[in-house]
Amino acid sequence: PQNEVMTIKAVDTTKKIIQFTQPIQYFHYAGPEYQVEVALLSRRIQFIGDLADSEPSKFGGHVIVAGSSSVVKLSGVQALRMGQRNTLARYPFHMHMLFSNGSRSWFKDLSCQDTYFRCVTVHGTNNTLVTRVVSYRATGNTFYLEDGIEENNSFLYNAAIDTQYIKYPAAVSYTHLTLPTKRI
């Protein structure tokens, strides 16, 4: 894909122009029938896995809010190199068994970049809101309802860009299989 991560130098809202600090590498057509997606990855609050340790092991930190008495209202946070590859319940942002307290909880204006296992997971939580979350190069299902029994959750205005697949599922050996080397 021809995705590019750029740093914005200036924005002219009257002319609808975004200026970057360096030139773009690819031609990005934006006509009346097709627009270019532009998403903000940076946030003022950052949770960052250490490059030297997290990247080789695919083992970063995670945020989990758990229990029926818990409430989470998380906004304006960037997760970079977070999550733990193929490890159950170790996702960058995770609502875990909040049950009906989901109605008092939300994830808003978050970003996940180069994460090792998903982006946002809602598990055993009902009536919650996940909105304006940008995921770029996350591995695995980006926005994930873990059991499929979760009800009345709203996922609004989110973007999952360049999602990576997991070569092998957790705790299963597929060494005897030949998998394609290219995504289709």
C-alpha cells in the first residue's frame, strides 16, 4: 500500500490545503468519486513500548479496565508499540467485563500505531462507545468484540489503516503448513 506517515507543517482551511515538512513519495488522487484519508496519529498523551525491547519480542504494554464496578473514560491517548503478540487479554486498549457499566465508559480520540495485538477490544461490556479511534499498522483484528455476546456497543468514525495479519494463531502449531508469503 502507498500509505505515508507525514508531519504537518501548516493547514490552510480556507483553501483546504495541508502542507507537510517533507514531500510526499506517492501520487494520491482525490477526485469527486474518491477521496484520500488523512488521519492524525499523534496525541498529547503517549503510551510507548520500548523500541529495543518491545519490537524484537512483540511485547508491549497494555491498558485494561476490568470488573463490573469499573468505569473508563479515556481520550487523547496514543499507543505506540503496545499489546502483546498472540497473548489473550493483552491488547493496547481493553474494556474487560464492565457489563452494564459500559454505558458510563468510552474510548475517544485514541490512536494505535505499530501495535502487536489489535487496537481496541470490548469484552463482556455492553452499551459502550468507541469513537474517533485511528489504527495504523496494528496486527490482528483492529476493533474486536471478544465473545460476540456484547450488545449495543457503538463503534463510530473509526479508521483501521494497513492492518497486519498474524501469521499463526496463539497456542497452535501450524509449522507443517505452507502459508502464502504475500497478502491477497
